[in-house]
Amino acid sequence: MGAACCKSKNVHFEPTNIKSIKVQPAKIAFDNSNGNQIESDFIEDVVCKEDEINENEMQTFDLCDSKVLLVKQHGKISAIGAKCSHNDAPLVTGALGEGRVRCPWHGACFNIATGDIEDFPGMDSIPCYKVRIEKGQVFVRAKKSELQSNKRTLTMAKRDMNDKRVFVVIGGGPSGATC
């Protein structure tokens, strides 16, 4: 198990609540008249009923032959990637803290609302999917590429050629590897 503390005193881990349910994806057609990303790059489907997930509970569900992790906290259901971006550990067996889930293997911590990485050793964030609830059904909308990769690399700032400052990164940890 990874570290129990996830920057919160309210840590909940109940292995008896772990469930996995397979749902077949629906075929959905979208209008692409707004010029945004092509909607065929996305999948949206019902993954469960709203009452199938309890407060402070994590469950994995199938969406388009991939897994998504649903987390319910403060009455809100969030959907993120089901595996740690560091070493593919199943996050459903990790520790759920206040707004965060901690990987059970090495302790990487991810924000349940955004999928952003908040604690190492992982370097990449995990995908965050859109959730909507309609007539008691939980719909998850995900980018197909993010479902397959289960990683989301944050956009880095570009170098300003007019900035003549020099920075030195000391150490061989994640900061040194990304610079």
C-alpha cells in the first residue's frame, strides 16, 4: 500500500466497496459545426446509476473497453483515469483523501476534480472526464486517446528568447528530468 495520508486527515479506504462493472458503449453522433475538436474523437455513455456509488467511495467502470475511476465526494461524482501514470497501479485500491486519491504502490497523488498530479513519483497527470447525471444515470464523456493512454501531459511554458536569465536545476529527481 502507498502512504495513507494524502494531504488530508480524512482518509477513507474500504476494500469491500471495490466494484467493477462492464457497460457497452453507445454509438453517438455529434455536430462539428463549431470548429472544435472532431467529436468522433470522444465517447460518451452511461457507466452506472447514480445510486450505485456511495459517498467517499471509488469504483471502476468500463467505457469503450477501457476503465474509468468514479469518485463521489461531497455529493459530486468525478471521473478520472483508473491507473496511476507512474506505473499503472489500479487507483481504486489506493487511499482516498479530501479531493485526492493516492496510488497504492508508490504514493503518487492525483486531484479527483482535475486529474492533475499533486505528489510524485509520477510525472504525468491522469485524464479527467466530463460527468453528467441525467434521470439517475451517470454519463461519462472521454477523449478516446486519453482512455487508451491513461496519461495527460500538462502543457509546458515555452522559452522566451529575450529572457537572458540562467537557471540551474540541482538534483536528478523529476525536476531535473523534465527540464
